[in-house]
Amino acid sequence: MSIRQDSTGQSQVSQKKRKRNDEDKIMLALDKLFEESGKRMQAVTNAIVKGNEDRSDIAKELKKMGLSVLDRIEALKIILDKPQNISLFMSLDDEVRKVYVENLLAGTARGST
């Protein structure tokens, strides 16, 4: 075997190693991209699911207050519109909760939601 053939063979081996390293880098980048995309998709899914969360517990509480059907629907829409309304509603005792809902409904009637 001549020196020329030997150096050509080593050159081809070096090129294959470089190509394999480049392919490995691409695969790692794609893995990272897919992982990040998956996380984002999960976050979007969680937001959608949370936005459609069953809050029949609030509807039941409104029903216990003796409100009309229309008032219960309106109150539920107002309460579910903002997360802080949900937290406040759920943290109040029954008597105060009723006053809170009446004030929400009165504020809606005046256009001050």
C-alpha cells in the first residue's frame, strides 16, 4: 500500500467521522426542538382545559341562594369571567357570598363590571 492510498483512506475516515458528528448535532437539535414544542403544546392544552373546567360547584352554591335562573346564569358568567372572582366567591361564607353576588348583579345592571 502506498502512502498516497493510506492518506486518502484516513481522509475518508475523517470525513465520515465529521459527517457523523454533524448528524449527531442535528439529531440533538431536533430532539431539543421537539421537546420544547411538546412543552409548549402541553401548556396550551392545560390552559384550554383549565378554561373549560367544570365549575358546577359554583352553580350549586348560586342555586342555594334562591336566585332566579336568569340571575344565577348572569352571576355565574360574571364570577367565571375572572379568576379572582372565583377565588373570592369560594372563600366567603354563605351569608357574605350572597351579598357579594347581589353586588355583582347590581354592578352589572349599572354596567360597572
